[in-house]
Amino acid sequence: MYKRQRPHLGIGAHDEVDEDGPIVDLARLGDRLGDLELAWNVGARACLVKTGYGLGEIQYWMSGWKRQPDLIAENALDAALQIIESH
């Protein structure tokens, strides 16, 4: 089944700012390049997880991407921990 991305869904939250900058720091997890592009299009950090299609994307396609993921994680929990540690 094809999953259509909806970049407009993430725009509003990222536009919330105070005097110190954005109130929220968005990150999107995904296992395909399209998931990462969605994150970048709305100003979020893109985290590639190795579950699902992720490992195959890394092995076969990632070297040809114009932009590399902001984070690479073993799974969603590992991604969440890396995002927390980076703050």
C-alpha cells in the first residue's frame, strides 16, 4: 500500500516561536528517503531508522542521496534516545 506524505501537517507546529527561537524542535522518523524529505521540507530533523526498509535504504541507496539523514538509529526507541541526548 502506498502511503502519501502530507508535509502541510507539520508546518504549523514549527512556526510557533518565542524570543529564544522555536518552541518545538521537530524530528521525524522514517525508513525511506521520502520520509526524510518530508522532515526537511517542514524544517524538522530527519532520522532514518534501520527497521522496515531502513537497512536496505542504507545499504543500497543512501550513498547516492543529495542529503544524508540527521540521525541514523537502530529503531524508534534508539531514535528517541538520540534526540533527547542531543538537547
